[in-house]
Amino acid sequence: MSEGRGSTLVQILLVALCLVAFGFAIAAERRRSVGIMLRDERTNETYCSYNSDVATGYGVGSFLFLLSSESLLMGVTKCMCFGRPLTPGGSRAWVTFLGAEACLVAGATKNAYHTKYRGMIYAQNFTCETLRKGIFVAGAVFIVATMILNVYYYMYFTEATNTPASHKANRASSTVGMTGYA
């Protein structure tokens, strides 16, 4: 381990897990469910039909890889949750991590809601609801920000823990007189 930079293996694992999570988030955005209006020939009513549910799986996969990355960092630095902070403050990556996870969970849930539970909804005068564009992209942006902040946090954390604390000089007696004049 080089002085002040931390383990290269931990940094590589952090980046690799975040990049896989980023890839899954982009894949989820590209494979979002799309609803089309169909007409039932028997009853002459329209309903929404949604294509496959692949984006939900990609969103969940992205969520799990990002969670693994954050768990690795917190396990290595022994700073679970909001544990022992560095001297002006702790990891700022928690905000981006929670933002990314929220986007990924919301996107996967909304996507699954349409494909799994609303496979056939009878619609009158409205279009088929689909997942709004950009939910998974927002998660991907947060993933990249989390990755950058985590790598910097790990580097600064190892530098702070490896640097010896400044020692006070051991003096036999004080140089400042504290007794009054009599």
C-alpha cells in the first residue's frame, strides 16, 4: 500500500463496481417499458399493453452493484453509516449515493408496476403511462458522482489514518510560570 493513497485493489474494485452499476443504469434507460394502445376485438375497448420488463432487472442490478461499492468502502474504512468522520467532515458521497439509489429504485419500481401489475388496463381517452425518460440517466449521473467522491474519500481517509499525529513535546516543567509574586 503506497503512503497516503490507500490500496490500489480497493480503488479498482470501487471503480469497477460503480462502472458496472453505471452500465446497468444506462441499459435500463434504453430498455424502458413502452406502452401501446390496443383494441380488444371482442368488446371493442382499448387497453394498454406493455413490452418486456428487462429495464426493471437492469435497474435492480445497478442498485445492487452500487450498494456493493458503498458497502465495500464503508467496510474498508470502518465508517459504517455516518461513523467516524475525517477532520472537517465525513464522506460527502452519501448524498449522491442516496440520490442514485432513489432514482434506481423509483425507476425499477415504476417500470415493474406497468409491466407486471398493469398488463391490461382498459383505457378510454388517455395514453398509456410509461416511465418518464431520464430517471435511470439521473441515477447514472449520481453513480458517476458517487464513484468520484468515494475514490477521493478513500484516498483522503487513508492519508489521514496513515499520517502520524503530531506529538507534543514532552517537557519536564512548564515554561510559563503560574505562581504569583509574594
